Amino acid sequence: MEIFLRWLLYTLALIFTSWVIPGIEVSSFLNAMFVVVIIALINTFIKPFLQIITLPINILTLGLFSLVINALLLMLAGYITPGFEVEGFLSALIGSIVLSLFTLGISRI
């Protein structure tokens, strides 16, 4: 039950993010649920590999390059899933920051 509740809250956070950020669009609630699964899979399998590869530049930028990685992975999720559009890098960057803040709040609850 807890997993389903988290999934639902992450879906609502993604819908709110797409409502706030003009360059991010989700076509329906079911697509948003599917996008949350895709983002979770990307964060599980691809993100650790990218963080290891970009560790030197991440150290030089004091961790700010992680924001770029998050934005690129959000854009990747936009390319993979139908019904989810991320229009540009700036929209992806701001959207990933907003989505990260929501996921931080959800994980604290």
C-alpha cells in the first residue's frame, strides 16, 4: 500500500511540475503514472553509471553538475515515453529541480 501511495504522490508531483513549468507537458494521468515508472527505472539503472563517469567534473563544480545530469535524464524520459514532452534544456533543468524538491518532500513524509 505504501508503494502505491508513493507512486501516486510522485505522479501528482509530476503533474504539478508540468503545470508549473511551461516547457513540460503530460497528456494524461495514466501517462504521468507511466512516466514516473520510467523515471524510476532511469534513476535506478542509468543515473549511477552517469554519476560515476562524471565524478571529476561533479567534484570540480561542487556537485552542481548533478543538476545537469538530472535535467538530461528528464529529457531522456521525455524522448522515451509517449505523451510526455520536455521542450528544451532550460525547461528540463527547472523541471528537474522542482521535481527533486517534491520528491524530497515526499520522501520526508
